[in-house]
Amino acid sequence: MATKKITFDPSAGVPVASNLTIYGGTDFSAIFTIVNTSDAAYPLYSDSADWTGSSQVQKGAGVAATTTPAGTFVVGVDTSAGKISLSMGSTDTSSLAQGRYLYNVLVSTGSSIYNMIDGNIRVYTGISSAP
């Protein structure tokens, strides 16, 4: 499980880069602790709307790239702890071919949508089968 701390500044207008590694055929999870520019926990709560998230994995982006996602993460938003989690089960990771992928994490609250995190994912295929 990857655990990373990222600084989120919605006024910057750009996502935070964070690269990940997935080993095919195993359960994957990553937890991001979200802080503001003062290094304090970012308030992922609101009286008016819940925070939600979505994230997909894609082999490439660009002119000749396919836009069909190769996989989808389950995204959890823990508002009380200021954390966002990504997970993908072993069945889904085993369907990813070895190589480099791109991903991003979109979060929203109310009518605001932010591209919070993006980066590369290196996928390694498994050698052994599940016990």
C-alpha cells in the first residue's frame, strides 16, 4: 500500500503529480493525505455538499492514443481524516498489461470539480498465480 502526502491548492489550477506502481494480480491501494499550503489538513468537508471522487487508468494520451480506460479505481474520500484512497482488486490489476499508464483523480464538491492528482503508473505483471 502506498501512502503519500500531497499539498492541494485549488487556486493553483493544476493537479499534484504522484507516480504509482501496480503489481498485476495483487490488490492495489494508495492513500493520499491531503494538506493545504500551510501543511495543515485540508478540509474535505462542507456543510452544503459531500466530496466525491473518480479515477481511471489509461494506457496513453495524445493524438493516436485510445481514450478507453484500461481500469477504474475505487475512490474513497475520508472527510474526517482528510484522506483520499484509491483501490483496485486483484482481478482488475491482472487484466492490466505490463507497461506505463496514466491516471488522474477528479474530486468534486457541490458544483466544483478539481483535477487533484495525476501521474504515471508502472504496471508489472505477476509471475506466480494466486495461492
